[in-house]
Amino acid sequence: MRLLIVFLLSIVTLLGWDGYNGKSLIITLPSPSGTVLMNDLNISVLVHPTDRTKGIAILPVDYYAIPGDINLTWISPGKETPLSLNIQKASYPSEILNVDSSKVTPPPEMMDRIDRERTEAYNIYNHFTPIRYWNKPFIRPIESIITSEYGSARIYNGTLKSYHGGVDFRALTPTPILASNDGIIVLAQERYYSGGTIIIDHGEGLYTCYFHLSHFDVNVGDFVNQGQPIALSGASGRITGPHLHFGMMIHGIQADPLDLMEQISRLFEAI
């Protein structure tokens, strides 16, 4: 058995993985133990959802990550194993949007609120809950047309302000919005940019986000099940029209939600 593990580790080291900026990556390891060091992050190796003898690590790849090789280290009991991740540049579109000028250049009296909400979100996303609440693939919170893809460079009123950190779904007000998977509501609040906002903690550093809502059907602290209605869509916050913004965060970094959901689904196909 020991020789088999050493052989498997050598295969992992030789192969490495390819990734893209802004698209986090799930890697499978031959043991569900230890941590993976990635830049300044210490990422826990988690139990594979369908094979408890294996481990997975969800590697957050920042949108602004520079293409090239990243050296990783898997630290497990009694050994350190070097791994490799090659980051390639993804192709993202651009969008030109016209919104209320106060949402592009906020009035001075709103800056304290914006800073407070940013800090609150940072603290939520960087909290690691050592429990996994989900045990099945994630689902879309609404079945609708995608009107804006993840990663689009966003030009508001003629000025490049940001990239799109989620996926926008067409959603006339009011349309029921569903929980993408089991988890705990950690925020249900009206916010300056994202409007009516719900954040669900799915455990182990994974969160889903639902923006621009018009009504909440849940409260902070509620446990929700996959497919449960949590809110109604709306047109609140910085918007050009009614829609749902859906996002995913892993270890405090935005991920392409549909891409990460597809990777999670593939874990269950290995049954």
C-alpha cells in the first residue's frame, strides 16, 4: 500500500494541472489529509464527496492572476509533495453599461456605508466554516437566459470600473430565487451596490451570493435546503434593469460560478 501511495504521488507531481485566471480549480489528491500551500494561502484538503479515501482541494485562481506556473506544496502527515499549476489567460468579453451616476461615483456621504459593507463582505468570505453542508451538485438559482457572463470587463458610463464577478440571469420582478445548495444564511441585507443581497455559507470556505433582490424569504441564521425559495428577484442596487446576479466565492476569492458548479458536478459523476 505504501508503494502504491508513493506511485500515485509521483503521478500527481508529474502531471500538475492547468488553470485560468478567474476560474478556480478543483484538484483530486490520493489522500484526504493535510493542506495545499498556494502563494500566501493555506488551503485545507477536503474529503472527496463520493470517495472518502481521496481528497480534494479547491484552488482559488484570482481574476488578475498573471499567466505562468505556480508552485504548490501539499503538506500531509510526514511528507511535503511539490505540485504545479499552470495559469493561462482566459478570454473575457467587455460590456458597456449606463447606470445612475451616483452608482459610478458615489456621493461623499455614502462612502462610509460602502466601506462598511465591503469590510463586512470581506470578513464573511474569508471565514472558513469547518463543516460541509452540501452533499450533492449545485443548481442554478433560476432557470433563465444569461444576460451577462462572468469576467466581463465592465465600462460604466464610459469609465472602466471593474470586471463582472458573477453571472446575470434575466429575472422579471418578482421571480422566486432558489438556494443553489444546502447551507446557512449569513447575510440578508439591502446594500449600496448589490441592492437586496443574500449570502449562503455552504461550509469549507464556499459561499453563494444573490444580488439585486426585492424581497427576502429567509433570515440570517436560517438553514436552507437546495431548491428552497429564499427571495424574489428585483432591480435594486447598481443595475440597468431587473435581473439576478449570482456569484460564488471560495476562500475569499471570486470564482466563475457556472464553471465551479460544473467541476463540483463532475466529482459526483465519479461514483
